[in-house]
Amino acid sequence: MKTLVIIPSRMSATRLPGKPLLKINGLSIISHVSKKAEEANIGDVIVATEDQEIIDDVRSNGFNAILTSNKHKTGTDRIHEALKKSNISDVDFIMNLQGDEPAIDTKDIVRLNDKMLQNSSEIGTLAAMIKDNKNLKNKNIVKVITENTLGETNFPKGISFLRMSEKIDNIYHHIGVYCYSKNSLEKFVQLSQSKNEIENRLEQLRALDNNIDINVSLAKSSPIGVDTEEDYLALKKIMEYKN
């Protein structure tokens, strides 16, 4: 079974334009993520982007990148185009890593990949414990409700993804890493955006609305994603201090 890791990235993020090329310890955020993906050692790694300057940066740091269309509505459409352009054959699973999470734990990536291979699941994703109940009301922190309590070894189905919630059983902080079987990725990109997906701005709801299962693997913790200038400065401080 063969996994290909694809990292979608673009310069035009609404809240922090140009963030993939912001530097931490002298290396761009997107190259940090590429490095983490290579360290996970689960398969070839490709950055998929519409921006030539991301391609140039990634390649100058020794990683692989593919130029994609700038017309994509979602990151999933972008990884699908990169898969087709990659000419890497006999891929069974595609791991979609977020290009703005340089602090992602490689062990979580490996564990998700292992569970996908063992269970031949359609789509898998990550979630972590919610440490602070205030986060239940934070719209920027996506939550997932699973059919069973999440443990280190199990891989339950996600039954709902939402932005706001009360405290209920089996609710976790969703981490936007996805692993698709090749068939489910092909199927997903052919589907129209669902009403649910558009209203909640959560593309994973398109899968659930079309009866494609998403299984959830427990992550050790929630990595700090870089959405704002404050996030960037906070993460830079942590990563440079560790260094």
C-alpha cells in the first residue's frame, strides 16, 4: 500500500496574506511543513500551489512542488490536480497536510496513516482532546463528534463536524489533516458543494452529506495553526526557543 503526501498552499490567505513564506528559524512555514512530512516517512511529499514563489522556495529547500490552477474552490480540489500531475503511479492513499501547521506532530501523521492502511478506510482525519471548554464556543476551532469515545487505538466514525457546541460526550478539537483513499478522493471532487458545507464553511461536511465515512484518529495535542499575525509570532517564539 502506497501513500502520497500532498500539502496545498497559497499566498492569498485572507487573514494573513503571504504566510507560507514567513520564516521561522530561517526556514519558510511551508518548507517546515514539508520537512515534517518527510520526517514522517510515509511516502513521497509534494507541495501543491498556484504561486510560483512558493514553488521556488520549496524547491530551493530541496522539496518537490507542483504548480496548480488558481481557480480551485478548496484545498481538496488542489490536491486532486496535483495527484493527476504528479505521474506517481499505484498510489492507494493521499495524505493532505495543512501548509500552515509547522508544529504538527509527525507521530500523529504516522498513526493516522497506519490506521488508514489497517482499516482500508475511505477518509481519515485527526482530533485532539478539548482542554478548555471556552473553545466549544470559538467558531475558529472546528469540533468533531465521534460515534465512540476516542482512544489511542480505535478509529471511530465522525458523525458531525461543527463550529459551535455545548459540552457533550465524544466531542473533540478537529485537526484539518485528511487521508483519502484514492477512490474516495476521486469521488469527493466530483460532488457538488453541499448546502451544509457552504453554510458552515466546512468542506468535510460534503463527504458526510454524501454518505462517505470519515474515521477519526486521536492526536496527542492540537498544533498551533498560523491564521493570524499573532499566531505566527507566538509559534515563532515557541519554535525558535526550542531550537
